[in-house]
Amino acid sequence: MKFKSNTSIALLSLLAISTITPPATSITNDCSTKGSNTAKVCQVTVSKSKTKQKTNEGNKSTSNSSYNDFQYTYSTVSHGNGVKVTYANEDHNIMSCTSKGGRTGTFKFTNMTVDENGIPIDHGSSRSPSSAGCIPDDTRTLTSADSPGPTGPTYEEVMEEIRHAAESLEPGKPTLHQSYNNPAGTGRAEGDPNVYKGDQINFYVDDGGPYRLEADMLAGHVEIELMPSSYVIEYGNGDTATNYTAGKPVTTYPRERPRQTDTSYAYQRSGNFHAYATVHYTARFRVDGGPWQMMEVTPQATSDPLLVRVWWVDVGRVAGDCSYDDTRWGCKNDPTMGKKDNPNPRLRKADIRTGQRWHLNDNGDGDTEYSLHRDWPDM
């Protein structure tokens, strides 16, 4: 190209080209198996680098610079229950899991340690070779890139189904017992309601469990259990106690004083009382044999009333024995004495749950001590 002009023209041509290549990623994969009974561990090293290149046609210079932003190594552990866990060795907070059904989600370990190389080792549980459990989240079943989108249940839907199932699991009615009288002890029948004021009365509870449910749900094969968490005993006289054990029957041998136990109680006033036991439960669940997880589902169940007849001892001087007159003071047919075989005794304190004033009913039918406690209930 030619230019005609009376003025000199300086033609300056400057061409600058600057290109930045996308980060290069190099991956190395090393898998090892530490025996047939252990998990397979695959370590993946991912390194990222950036390369800058400048070309200046004016000075014909080229410069290259390369640097690493970061470098993580990842490990994938395949567990015996079908759960796969991938985590960054440098930061164990970077992790994900895949369930047996191929869905990604969140997980927990309940029995994991780290070996000398910094690799977590899962020691499993009593019922599974792995203590890892994977609950699918909003990322559903793996699909292809052209899929219309996720189609599986959300994490909230999965947990809602499990919670509803746990709430439908109702515990049965527990039974409250006392072992003050038993065949090896006093010679009276087991469950005899007659006890003495000030003596330690051993109470124990049979909750009727276990209460379990198993079903195939959105999360997988789900097991749900109700675990007793506390036992509240109401002794019928206004006193209560919260125990964290159900207790057990004990034997009191002849001429042996009843001994104190973790679940015993001593009445300080005589009278007839209705005692109750309420068992509080906490629900727990696990998926595909994974670790147990607690739930905010806390049902409870209350027993029928247990009659407790508390007697006091009085000592007096008499002129003769009962063989001459069994209506004498302190004898079997003394009209001022209570009857230990009374089928419907009057309660010293009205039933704390129903307000009932006698053991069997609220009208006193069958009470053989009717004249003795006209002023009851008086507590």
C-alpha cells in the first residue's frame, strides 16, 4: 500500500497478544487393598496450575510463568454395607458419600480412628463391618448430563417418612412390681401388697419391650427402635422418683431386713396407696445397617395402679392369748384391727390419676375395713 503526502508519515505498528491457558489438571490414581477383610482405599492426587504467556511483536519477547494454587489428595473408601465415602486427606471436612443405592448424601461415622499415615480407619459396629451411614440429600440418583433434572426424594422427605414411622410405633403398657414379699422371703405370695412403714420397698418395672419396626423406605432398609430413657415412679402418697434403670426383683430371706436398692422406697406414713410407673422412650433409627441415630420422638406409657398397703406396728399388754377369745385386742378378729386380705381397701390418698377413693371402685363395695377409715382420704 502506498501513501502520497507532503508530510512525512510515521507508521507505528504494535501488536500485543496476551493469552491465558485454562488451569491444567493432572491426576494420579493409586489403589491398594490391605487384605480381604479391609476396605479398598483409592488415593487420587489433583494438582492445578496456571500458565501465562505474553507475546510482544514489538520487542519479540516471550515469558512463561507457572505456579500451583493448591494440591489435594482424595481417598475413596468402599464399606461393607455398600456406602462409599470420598474425603480430602488434607482436610477431612471436605467429604461426600454415596449410598448403596447410588445416591449422594450426608453421613456420620461412629467408630473411626486415624492411622499413622493420617488415613481414617473405620472399625465398624457390632452388626456391620462399617460404622458409616449415608442419607441421600437433594442430590438424587446419578443421571446423565441431558437428564431433565433430579427425580428422587429430598432429604426432608426421607426424614419425614422415617419420623412418621417412628411416631406410629407405640409402646405397650408397662407393669409396676414390688418384691417386698416373695416366696423366699416372708412366706407370703409374690405381689402381696402388705408392707411395713419405714421398710425399704424394692420397686421394678417390666416395660414389655423391645419395640421395633423394620421397613423398606425411601432412604433404604430402615430399622427403628424405642429405647427406654427413664422410669418415673409415683408412690401414691405425693412422692415421685425418676430412675434410669428398670430395677429388678430381689430376695429377702427370713429374719432379714429389706435392703435398700437403686429403685427402693420407704413409706413414712401408713395407709393404702395406688403407685404408678411411667416409662419414657427415645426413638432411634439406622439405614442399611449403618450407625444408630437418635430422633426427637419421645413417646411414653403408664402402668395400671399397683396397690401398696403400708402397716404400722403397735405393742400393747393383754390379759390372755387369742386362743380364748380371738376378738381380743391384737387378735385376728379384733374389730379395731385392719384386715390384710381386704379385697377393696380405702385409699389414704385418693388415686393420683383418677381421683378414685377405693382400690377397685369409688363406692366402697367389698371393703371389710369400712368402719376403720371413715375420714380417708385425708392426704
